[in-house]
Amino acid sequence: MHCELYNAAIANRRTQYKHFGYSVDYLEQQNCLPEFKKVWIEYAELGSHTLQATLKRVDFAYKRFFQGLGKYPKFKAKRRYSGWTYPNKQRWKALSNGKNGYLELRDLDLKIQMRGQARTWGTPTTCTIFFRNGKWYASITVQCNPTRQTGTGSIGIDLGCKDAVTLSTGEKIAKPDFIKEGHKKVKAASKRLRRKRPPNRNKKVKGSRRWKKERKRISKLQSKIARQREDWLHKVTSDIVSGNSLIGGEQLNVKGMTRKAKKGKRKKQKAGLNRSILDVGFGVVGDLLTYKSAEAGGFYVESPTRTLKPTQRCAKCWELTSKTLADRVHICSNPDCKHVEDRDINAAQVNEIWARGLERTSLDAEPPSSTNCSKHEAAIGEEASETATSTK
């Protein structure tokens, strides 16, 4: 029913603009809901707020299209429509204190058992029911004040394909084995899928029963890999935040890094590199560290990669030494320094030094006198102040 309402709202907008040149907005469609319920009597059983949330989803899709962030909204098939949302406490209730409990949905007259335990619980505000890989899930938003434990240290990180995360302390976190094993299973299942009869709408051919069964098996394998990757990323980032209140990373243009190769430019090699980047989760690590550091009262700072050049800059003397991707060891070109270090570890140390300089500049504090701080940290403090001023 929510899917049909979604499609009806899109059809209304298309027809009004195509035949009359009139743009329909959210408020107009929302005000039409009472008359809509009189014609379609079965929608009277659904809450008005849930129907308004579905219309809001249509409005959000059009706003993204006009802003250039998405494609033109399309009609949704029932098997691909994700679900619906309860934007307030009406029509649903969470009978739980954060550990197990029950979820009551008044629209469907259901009382469903909840399992698991929430890390932080509070007053439930919204609930979203969605469908993923043959199973239904409920996402409940609660109003709370999440907190985390953290240490007083500082650390820098560097992301890579060979070693997923490299820390400035010299520790390296390798990419987990389950990702490679999972891809092997997906590849074997995809090979079996190609032997089955696929659907063809142009020739009006339906997919065979075996094709649908194999396609569902591939979907389950891919969702399992995604869940394992998400769990691994949460554990790694939580471990980093638990011991350090200041974390230095680097700005990465993941969308540009994973762009498809041009014609005749080693497509297979580029596709493999893109897969490795996405497997590690370059675009997710920064977001996880940002909100987890905020919960712990710490800071996560990303250095400007294009101007700082952490992979080429020396962590001891701050001089630039050009390298290729094949050079995995940093050997400083400064004759007075000659610092030798692993390439990734050196880059992580540069990010840490930059983050410490930015923190001192923001707090307007004097640089601490310790063996870990050298002369070039004063220079990075000046660079950080210039960056902060330009940002303001």
C-alpha cells in the first residue's frame, strides 16, 4: 500500500508538470490525503503520519534530483520497495528497556519479539520497517546521550589496500580473510547463475526457478560479506578510539579513486584496485571515527592530502621525497636526515604530527616540550593555523 502511494505521488507530479506545466510540492500532496482516503478506503486503516512520511520520501527524491545528487525518481516495484516509516510514537510502541522486548505495530495488529541488546537506550522516537534479502527489519531511533571511554594518547592512521589500516605506532591491521573467501563463493555462485535461464522482458521470457534460487543465494552471500565488513570496521575503529583522544587521518576522494578506467586503460587492473578500496571501506572509516571520537569527547582530524602529501613527506625533517607506488620504503632525500621508515607508517606519523599541530593551534596552547616533538612541529602549527583561517 505504501508502494502504491509512492508511485501515485510520482505519477501525480509527472502528469501535472507534463500537461499543465505545474510543479506539485509536498504540502499540496499532503493536504490531498484526506480526500485520497475517502476514495481508497483501505488507506484509512493506516496512520496519517506514516502516509506523510511516504510522501516526504517522494519529495526528498525530487530534491536530490534537482540538486544533481541523484537520478530522476522512478516508479518502484513492490518487490523492490524498501518499507515505510513511523515518524512519531503513534501506531507503534517499543516495549523494551534496551535488552530484548517486544515491538508493537498497531497498523498490522502485530506484537513481534525483539532480540539483542542496544549499546545505549533511551526514549524511542521513530521506527522504520524495511525489507532486505528476504527478511524484515525494524530500525528504531532513540533519544539518548551516547558516551564512550577513551585514552589520552594521540595516533595517526593511513589506509591502504595491502594493509587495511596502518598506525603511527608501527602496528598494521591487515584486511580480514573473510572478504577474500566471500568473494570466491560469490564468484562460484555467479558462474552457476550464468548457466541458468535468466529473465528477458523484451522476449517475454521469465527467469527459471533455478535462476531465482541461485540469485537469492548470491544475494545472501553478498549481504553476509557486507555485515562481516561492517562488524570488523566497527571493532577496529572502536579499538582505536578507546585508547586515543586525538586521531589524525587524511582526506580521501573515494568517489574519484574508484572511478572506472577509460577505454584501453587496464580495465581489469583498475576494477581489481577499486574492489580492494571498497573492501577496506575507505569512505566509512572516517565517518565511524568522527562520531565515535565525538561520543568519547575526543577529536578526529583529516589532513589535506593534496597539499600535505603524507606519503611523500618525511615525518622527521618535513622534506618531500617523490615516490612511486612501487616504493614501499621511505628514504628521506635530505642528506642531513636520511630517515628510513616504512612508507605507510611514515604517512601515518605525518598525519599524527599535523593533527597535533592543529590541536595546539585551536586550543591556543604552547607546544609541549618532549622528545617526540621536533622543530618541524612548530612549522606544522603555522600550516594548521593558515588552514583553519581559510576554512573560517
